[in-house]
Amino acid sequence: MDQADLAPRDLIPHLGSRARVSEVLARKRPLTMAMARSLHKHLDIPAESLIQPATTPMELPLTPLDVDSFPLAEMASFGWIAPVSEVEVEAHELIDDLYTRAFGISPAENPGAMVAMGSWGEHANPAAIQAWCLQAAAAAHASPLANAFVPGVVTPAFLHAVARLSVVDDGPRLAQAHLAEHGISLQIVPQLPGTHLDGAVLWPMGSYPVIALTLREDRLARFWNGLLHELAHLGLHAKLGAAGFLDDLDLPAIDPLEQQAEEWAREALIPSKAWDAWMIQTVHTEADVASFAAELGIHAMIVAERLREESNDRRRFPRLVGKGLVGPLFGVPSSAQA
């Protein structure tokens, strides 16, 4: 609409009515195949963009809490809740306790729900995502921060400063401490079956923001990409009023909000002008990668990961994968990230 200087009324021939246009633009109604075909044919929008799942709102937690659909055994195995017997009342009490630790009040005291925007695939389990978010908030509240978060502090320069911490072996821990100084809690929360998430940024009940990462692929570059992506959401989209963003970084960034966050993160790690100039080289050896990374002040594994991604060759630079380097820094066993 921006590129073609269109107003909402111009979409009526493609979406059916003024009311439907409003619902689609507000993300309250998904596109039908007829709508997608019309937009593709008459506005030349790529079909791939129209059929991919967009960022959609999700209430966390659902009210009332649907305890029966929670992966209780897996939650207990991680120590998030006590072992669960077959008594239904006990299961509700355990989830109520997790909710209270996450938000500071019980479900009975808070009949509402926080709303998070999400980019997740069709195979994701909403109950598992819900449980994971509760644990992320509970872990953050168990380790309160000394400093308050100041809106506006997260800028592209802030992201760039965080990215430069990647050059040292304990950079992820240094990043956690740096964020804590600015009122941002960084938590590592292993994924549950069905979450299919890399991470999230949450604002639980008006508290300080919480960035949670799953380390589902414990690779160094994946950690920094995920961390900066969530920081970008915090810097760009906190003013939208959503209680958070959930991200599966394996999905294409179709939604404009995800595209904005991805652009901020990529620029903070490797500025596009520097990348384009370097890519003019015909050969990129491991020594070239190390030299370029040193110029940028980031870890060589981040450059290697970008090359693997853009060449669609996961076998390049096998010595620069960095698998299993982040979890141990946070005391997370590799089995938790299987």
C-alpha cells in the first residue's frame, strides 16, 4: 500500500468490503485464497508472501488456564513445577503456582491475559508456548534486577555494542550482565516439545522486559542472531502495546514487524555496506572470514553463519560452527536442548 500509494478503500475490490479490509489490516481476519489470488494478480504481490503465516496475536496465558493441555511431565523434568500425580486438583495448583511466580499475582486475582505477537509454524503447540512463557517470566522474577528499564535505551548503537561482546568466549554471559545493567533480564529457558521457538521478548505485567532464548540449536551465531532479534523488537515495537514477541527464526520474515527486527539485528552484526563490499571477493577462505570478523569486531562464527545462510551450503567452514558453546555458560546441559 505504501509503495503504490493506496488507501484502505483501494483494497475493497480485492478483499470484499470496507469491514473486511479493516479486519485484515488489523490482523483480525486471515486472507482467503480468493483474496490472495486477487492481491497477487492485481497488485503484483508475491504469492509466497500472501500464503505464509503472518505474525498473529496470542493470549498468554489463556483464561481460564487450560491445564490439561500443558506438557506437565516435561515441565516437571526441567524443574519448573513439582512432579505431578494423577490428581487433577494438584496439577491446577502447580500451574497456579507457576503463574503466580511469573506475574506476582494468582490467576484468580488477574482474570485478564497478556497478549504476545508470534511467528510460529502450524505444528507449534500453543499450550507448550504458554507454559514456556510462564517459566521465562517466573525465572526473571526469581532474579530481580537492580536497575529499571528506560524506554528508548535500545537503539541500533545499543545492539551494535552488544554484538561486539561476541568476540570473547564468555560473551553471552557478558551480554546478560550488560543487559541487566539496563533493566533487561536475559533468561535461557529450554524449549518444550511443540514450542518450536528460538526466543521471545516479554513484558510480564508491566515489569522490566524479559528476553528468553531456548538454545534449541546451541550454536554461537544462532545465539547472537536470536538475542539481537529480540532486542530489536524491544527497541522498535515496545510502543505497540503488545506484551511481547515470540520468534521461530526458521520461518521467513514475512510480517513487516519481523522484517524490521531482522534488519536491525543483521545491521548490528554485519552492516550491509561492509558485507556487500566484502562479498565482491571471489573467494572467501576461513582466513578471510577471520580477518573480516576482526574488522567488524565480532566473532568469526557469525560471518561464517551468514555465508552458509546466503550460499545455502550448511557444510561450509565446519570448524566455525560453534555448536554447544553457549549452553554450558548458563549451566544448561546439552540434553535439555535436544
